[in-house]
Amino acid sequence: MLRNFLFHVVPFLLPFIAYGLYVFATRRARAQGAAFDEAPWYWLFSVGLALTGASLIAVWAFTGAPAGGEYIAPHMENGTVVPGKFN
């Protein structure tokens, strides 16, 4: 579950977090401002979507079983559960 969160939600939220930190650092002197009304929402959303897509492509490309691999289902050995794996 945490892996799903890290690879789906966090890359999408990174541009918004970075923009929030930028606004906080540069406009700290202004007490009441419309910083988030002026935010480049289209670009933040687009970059977040691109980062999420890149993370999904990276997970797809660099994980998984080798081609032609054989799956061994989870089973019990000496009273412990051995997780499933690909050989």
C-alpha cells in the first residue's frame, strides 16, 4: 500500500509542494497574499502528471519477472510460509 502511495501520489504532489515552498520562501514578508490564486495550476498539474507517468513507466520497465520465467506459488516449508517468486 505504501509503495502504491509513493509511486502514484507523491510524484504527482511534488510540483505543488515545491511551488508552496517557493511561495513561502519568496513571499514571506507579505502577510495576506493571493499567491495560490495566481498559481500556475495548469503547469503544476501537467508536471505532476508527467512525473507520475514517468514513475509508473520506471516501475513497469525495471520490475517484474524475466521473460519465460516460471512462477512458484507461495507454499509452506518447515512451518513457515515461503513467498511466491519467479525463477
